[in-house]
Amino acid sequence: MRTYTITARRDDEHGSHAGVREGLVVLDTSLAGRDDALNPVELLLASLAACMIKGVERSAPTLKFGFSSVTVSLSAERQDAPPKLTAITYELVVDTDESDHRLELLHTNVRKYGTISNTLAESVVLSGVVRRG
């Protein structure tokens, strides 16, 4: 079993920050919103995107899958009462010369072995596609 820890602190009424090791993330916790920070939903989506990109990095050597870049675009649907996300969709774009079959195999591995994607898939509809860049 692995444990993760992070600390977040309110700076003032305009925002907060979170950090671990040498990393620091500015958080939009202001009621007015901020253009220079990620709000909680955006942070969740960024976490999922990072998980998927890391999944490509982790799966590629095992599959001997060649690629030059990865981009993930995500969108979340939120209901107001009670406030929660009801669906997350994504598009995983991989710049590669690999076959369509191998691209789908990579996608399967990214979905199957992603800590964040597996966690979210149990609580919200998580759907998406992979395509060649």
C-alpha cells in the first residue's frame, strides 16, 4: 500500500497554494475566481490529464510503442444540486506512426493502469477517445 500526502494553505481571500517536495501549485479558492490559478475542478481534470500522460510514459517502453508527443483535452459536466461532477470526457492525442490497433492497445493500458482514472471511473462517467496526432 502506498500513501500520498500534500499540504495546502490559504494565503488570503484571493487564493491558496499546495505543495509537496519542491513543487508548488497556486489554487483558485477565491469566491471571485482567478485567471492565474486552477480551481478545484480544473485541478481534478489536470490530475487526470497528468495520470493519462504518465500512463503513456509508463506503457510505451513495455509495449515498445513509439511516440513523439501526447496531448489530453478534458471536459467535465457539473450539476448544481447537489454540486457534483456527472461526467468527464477526454480526447487523448498521441503523435505516433504505430498502427491503429497498437494505439488502441496503448489507450487500454492507460485506462487500465491509471490510479486517478480508475478512481474517478468508479464515481463519475469517464469516457473518451484516443486519436493519432
